Amino acid sequence: MRLALFIFLFFQIFQPALAQSTGGYQTAAAEATLIDVESGATLFEKNADRLFAPASMSKIMTLAVIFKKLKAGEITMDTEFPVSLYAWRNGGAPSRTTSMFIPLNQTAKVSDLIQGIAVQNANDACIAVAEGISGTEDAFAKLMTEEARALGLQKSTFGNSTGLPHPGNQMTARELAALSIHVIKTYPDLYPYFGQKEFKYRTYTFRNHNPLQATAIAADGLKPGFTEGVGYSIAASAVRDGRRLVLVMNGLESERDRREEAQKILNWGFVNFKAYKVFDKDEVVGDVRVWGGQKWTLPVKAKEDVVVLLPVNAKDQRIRAQIAYQGPLKPPLKEGDPVGEVRITSQSGTSNSAPLYAAADLEAGGVIAKGVDSLLLGVNAYVSQAVTKYLKKPPAQPVNTAVPAVTPKS
């Protein structure tokens, strides 16, 4: 295979526009994304940044907050939380929702509450934990939103701990996938609760609600969901031959559609892609503009190999690398300082990104250098505005750009 590589520089961090569906796969889901966890590559996405009600998939954040509290030592597995009248009515037996049937005013250990949430989708367990940690469910929902922002999830909001209908519960497929990957990577010792097949509590035996657990795809965790008027959804992860994928889908019409479509797209992701290296670890990716430095530009590099996953049967694929950063950068800068990211996209619709770091030290220049840079940047801004206005006009004729081909690295 031959790859043609474009490299572009962008001064400002931006969110690229997304097509309705990319990656060469068609799905009936309203929103979806499929991520290769190790490389971070997006294999497929459809309306991945559109907000929707996540239903029980929001319990992934509920558990992420609990896991964080455990790791910080603020609670232990033996900590006990009581089930209040509010928790019992709104999440317990009277609610007629998924519950682990904790008796009113009795306590349950955090270890049991985690299993209740992970296996049974127990809403009484969610509310008991929320009240035990934050005093009220509303306060815990705010904590969930704060944790989303701390993780870089800019759109997600939470109105309760359960995912039951609430206008404040809003997430995107992309952010649900990012949250799922965070849980998998940050809490490897606790993530297996999502894949636990059954949970025995008092006189009850609860079986995992994940519809993919007993299928050939053998998903090992995360959450299904359902919202009236929105449809069936799932956040799922599976491993095959040492390679992990994370899938988020929403808006399927039935449980059967959800189960079958999730199996199909996960299998498609495992079978149809191969990793190709675009940049080596510590290889200089390009140069970025610097204001007021001893040099006008600074080389940047990735600290790990940068790869893109491409269809195994694709030929002469063209890929594009975009260096995005908040600029111009201002010295002094030290080798290893974070400066931005490189974004890789392919003709087949797959994409990936990796952080970039300064590849050298750069000291501040003198007054004259800063003055010249200010003048040049002012001219660049003027030209940029003029070009932007021009590009808004329809072009007289199409423009074709020839790009040299390069051979991918093994």
C-alpha cells in the first residue's frame, strides 16, 4: 500500500466539521462512534457530537466518580450508605425501575452498590451512593458534571445519578466513548465489574444487562440504555487478539436491533482494519510559529508512535496530518513542553490524534525580533481575513492539487 501524506498547520485549536457518517460503514443508529483504544483511532462515526439522553449509559460516570473516590481513599469497599425514603421511592421497588431492592432505611456496602449498578443497573444503588457521597442527588449530579469537565468532556451534563429521564442528562457518542476509555484505562482493577455475569444480593440473583455478553463478540463491559422516544443504546467494549474496541450507539428501534447492529459493527472493526505508522516516536512532525523568539519556528514531535488504522483492502490511500495549536507560541519554551496535537484523517474516514511537544529549547528574542514578529503577524491577520472573505465566494473552477506519495512505515 502507498499513502499520500498532506501536512497543514493551524494556529487555533478547532473542532473539525464531521460528516453524517464516516468510515465506510452504514448504520441505522442515530448517533454512533467506534474507537480503537490502543491507537485512539476513530474507525467510524455518525453524528458523534450530537447530544442525546444517555439513559443508563450515564451510570458509567456514576461509577467513574465512585472509582475515583475509592482510589483517593475517601471511601472504601466496606463503607456503608443508607437507603433513604427518596432513594427507595425513586430508585427502589416502588419506582418500578431496575433496582437491587435494598430495604428502606437499611444500609448497603459500597462493594454491593457497585455490583448493583454495574450488573443490575440498580437505580436505588445509584441514589444511595449519590446521597452518601454528596448529601443529595442534585449535588452528586453537579459533581458528575464537574468530573466530565475535568476529563475534557465539554458537552456532557448530568441531572441525576441514574440516567432516568431528566432534561439535564445530555451526552454525545464521542464523549461517552472517551469516558468509557478513561474508565478502562484508569481503573483496570475495577473495570471488570462491568463484565461480571451475575450478582447475588440477599435473596436475589441479578444477571448482567449487557446484551452482548453472551454473543460471539463477547463484549466484556459497560452499559446498555433505553429512553422512550429516543430508542435503544449501548456503550460496549470488546477485545479480540489483544486489540480492544469501544463502541457507542444510540437510537436503535428495538433490543434486537441494538444487539445485532452492535455485533456487526464491532466485528467489522476487528476484521477490516490494519494499523500503519505515520510518525515514529520522537520524530519531528513539523514546525509551528513562534512570536518573539530567537527563531520564528519551533520543531514539534510526538512522544509515542503515531498510527492510523486503514482498511486492509484499501490501495493508494491518501491521509492528511493537521498540526493544531493555540498560537502563535510565546517563548521561553523547553523541549518536552506540550504545544498542541497532530490530527490524522484518511480518505476512508478513519482518524486519530496525538499530543505534540516541543522538540527543542527556544529562548525569547530581543525587542527588535518581537517588533518584527508583531508586524508580520499583523500582516498575516489582514491577509487571512481577506482570504477568508474571498473563499466565501463560489470558485470559478475546481482546483486540483497533486500530492506526492510516501510509503507507510512498518
